[in-house]
Amino acid sequence: MDTLGEGLDAFESEICAPPEVVKADPEAAIADFTKAVELDPNLSTAYAARAFVRMSRGELDPAIEDFSKALSL
């Protein structure tokens, strides 16, 4: 497994999203992480996990925004 995958696995497990679910349906994972930050805007792990998913899909600008938000919390 590559480093990105390992990081994604770590964040997913921390917020209870199994890695195989995220990899099977990244759009649903992004929606779930978005819901998590709507429920708790201070949940840095949700921002970071969503950033990893977005980065893996090539969505670099939104990923950078999410990583920045996670780091600011």
C-alpha cells in the first residue's frame, strides 16, 4: 500500500469509515465526511479524511481547503 492509502486508512478508521467503503464509493464517503463536518464543524479528522479522498480523486483545490481547515482546528 502506498503512503496516501495508509494515511487514508488511518483517518477513516479514526472516524469509523471502513477503508474498503471509501475506496468502493468515494463520492458517498465525501458526502458522509461533509455531513460529519456539518454536524460538528470542529471535527478536524473529518476534514482531513475528506481531503485524502478528494486528493485521491485529483480534486486538489478542495483537498487543500480541507487540509487547511483540519490544520487550523
